[in-house]
Amino acid sequence: MLVHVVLMRFADPGDAAKAKLRLEDLGDAVPEIRSLEAHVDELRTEVSWDLHLRTTHRDTDDLRAYQAHPAHLELGAWLRPLLTSRAVVDYTQP
């Protein structure tokens, strides 16, 4: 199983809650997502990120299919202008 983790910082941290809801909708819209979790940071420290997304996929091909899915592309077009930065970690979990 391939795990895809994304951390996001927003220009307006209040946008993280809206983004969380929209990201959670992807779980139903994209068949290549095996599981999806999104969490908004609660402590807001100087090293915190605003939103954490974790998705799992059967393999790299499924991750790429998810990333190319129209629902993901549409959400990305809305989301990217709201972000100041993001970080991604992908790893295989048995």
C-alpha cells in the first residue's frame, strides 16, 4: 500500500477547515483512494502546518490516477492559490 501525506499552510488559516471538507469529498469521488483522512491543526504553534491530508492507494499507478482525476484537479485549482506552502511524503506501508 502506498501512503501519500500532504501538509499545507494557508495564507488565511481559516481556509483549512473549508479545504478539509472539500478534501474529504474526494474519498467518495475518486475510486483509486483506498482511505482518506484530513485534519486541521489545533495548537497553531510556530512550527505547525494548518492541514494534514493522508491518503492510501494500492500502488503508485493508483496515486497517479488519483492525482489526474478531474475531481482532484478541480480541487487543486481552488486550493493552490490559498496555500503559502505544502510538503509531501510518499511511502510504502506493508
